[in-house]
Amino acid sequence: MVGGDITRKADWNEDWVEAKNASIGEACKLFSELDLETYFILGNDDIEGPLSSMDGHNFHGMTNNVVSLGDDVGLLGFSYVPPTSFFTRYERNEKELKEMLDPLFKRLSKFKFGIAMCHAPPYGTNLDIIKDWYPGGEEFQVHAGSKTIRKLIEKYQPDVGLFVHESAGSCRLGRTLCVNPGASNKEMRGCVFGFDSFEGIGKFEFGRRV
């Protein structure tokens, strides 16, 4: 499961849309070479692309839906985030996020084991802290997650919540294990979990932990 922001930044002399679409194609090629069933969402640093081009024999692009993984396991994939200062394409206000997400969490709750993979982490946790700076240059930390996602996790209590962005860590919201493996331009980061296990966060190569 891959939580978004899979495309590289476009160079100054590149067409932004072409560069982002090419990056999605490169990521899908990597996924197709894995001996794994891969489900991924795009993030707010990606382009809103046609999902038809992001679905292969062993990889599946998700944006705003719930799928069955078999054995009564459900996966929710959701790309959208609250408004940011970057004005990216997958941004919606909290009211819109609730209207979009509440039906998905309700569908997910019908499964015996539910996994919610959202690009935005839940607000007010150790998973949504980012750095910011005062006008004078002094650094401070701020919570930048979604209040809607937190409320829906607390309401529906899926088994696992997977998120992404800078603030790596894990926490519990009620019975829900929430994990953010963190983001890095230099390495792939992830975690390993099962029905009754969580092996923590670390650096990964495609297909294995290192």
C-alpha cells in the first residue's frame, strides 16, 4: 500500500503536466515489476490523473473508494487533504472532506478488518506535525492534518489507519492503530503490519525491509 506523492518535482524547463504524468507511468512500471499486489493513492503533490491508466495485473490506483482485499478485509483509499498554502489539486475544505469520506468509512465498517489509507493524517496527533517559520525566521511546529479524518476514525474505528508526510510515527485513536511512515526524497519508508502485529517503521527497498 502506497500513500501518495509518488511523482517527482518537475524541472524548471519541463511541462508540469507532462512531467507528472510521466512520473506516474514510471511508478506504475515499478509496481508492475513487484511480486506483490500493490494498492496506491495519489497525493496532493501529484496530478489528478485518469485511474484507467493506473490499473494493472498487480497494481491498482485508488483515489476515493473502498475495495475488498478478500477474506473480509476492506481498504479505503483517499487522496484529498485540507487546504494548504501550496494550493494543490487534491485540496478540499473540511466540510467537503466529510461529505466525501463519511460514506466511505461507513462502507469500510462493513468489513471484519478495515484499513483506511488517507493521504492526510489525523489532526492533533504526532502524525501531522510540520515545520513552519515566523517572519523573523524562528522555527515552530504546527499540526497540519485533517480534523474530519480524525473524527471519522474516532467514529468508525477501522483497524488500521495509514497516512503519509513528514511526521513519522504511530499512535492509537481508540482501537485504531494509526501509522505514518514519514516522507523522504532519498529513500522509501514504510511499515509492516498484520491482523495482530505491527513491526514498526523503517527504510524499505521495493519488496523488502532493509
